Amino acid sequence: MPAQQPTTELDARYSSALNPRPGASEVTATAWAEAQGRLEAAEIFWVSTVRPDGRLHVTPCIAAWHDGVLYFSTGRTEQKAKNLAHDAHCALTTGANSLTDGLDLVIEGRAEPVADRTRLEEVITAYETKYGPHITSPEGTFHGIGDALRRGDAVVFAVAPDTAYGFGRDNGVYSHTRWTF
């Protein structure tokens, strides 16, 4: 189900509000609309799952934000699929690689396999729209992913956020936002 509008909270313990520097007194929580825009635009995500023995497994993936849900896919025999079959809790992260600028996002929730054919087609369209020739061109890195998903060779997982976090950096002024759904 699509995520509801979250409550938004600035966590001053981890924001510049408690470590005064120029601009710190104006630190505010990041608006959920801005976070959604970043989720829609981000090309690479990192999905974190837990192996049955408790060890973490982290791997990059592509993902599409659609109707309030973050979707990613994987082969049925890949480690993350095996982990999610055991424990559906996961986190997807994306962001910038700069110490002083950017917004890192963490989406926590449960990964549910998408079985509904109509929803699956919507997700494939969202992937194709977002990633363009990477998926639609025969030379594309992920060409054929739509057909693999339709055949069931790969599985799409839907993650409706339970909690999300935004770690902002604006010229060295830091913010920590929590969104609770």
C-alpha cells in the first residue's frame, strides 16, 4: 500500500542546531516533498538485508519511487532475495558523496514481493521512464529487465516506508530529519 503522509521531526541532537556555526540557528527539518523528489531522481540505491545467521548484506541496486512506495528488483536466487524470504525488514539508502553538501536518505520498511500483474506493469513503466535507454535500449545495462520480471525470473519488491531519515548537509550546516509513517 502507498505510504501515508508522514510526521516530520528535526532531531536537534544530530543537527547543527546544537553545534552553533554560521547558519546553524536556521536549521529546519527537510520537507517530505523534497525527500520524495530526491527519491524519484536518485539512480543508485543501496539495499541492506539481514542473512538468516544475522550477518548484514548490502548491495547496490536500481529502484523507482512510485505512488509512495520504493520498488527494487533482484533475481530470485540472489542473496538479497534469500534474505528477504527469511526476514522482510530492509533499508534502502541513497544520497551524495560529499561531506559538506547533499541529502542522504534512508528508507526503512518491509520488502513485499509484488504479485499483482497490474502493479508489476506500473513498476516496469516507472523503471523504463526513470532509467530510459539503460532499460529500453538493446545496449542498455539493464535491457530485458521488464521481460525478466514478467516471466518471473526476477522479483520486484515493494517497500512502503515505516520510517525514513534525511541527513542534510548545506555548506557544512547539518540537519537530521525523521519521517514517521
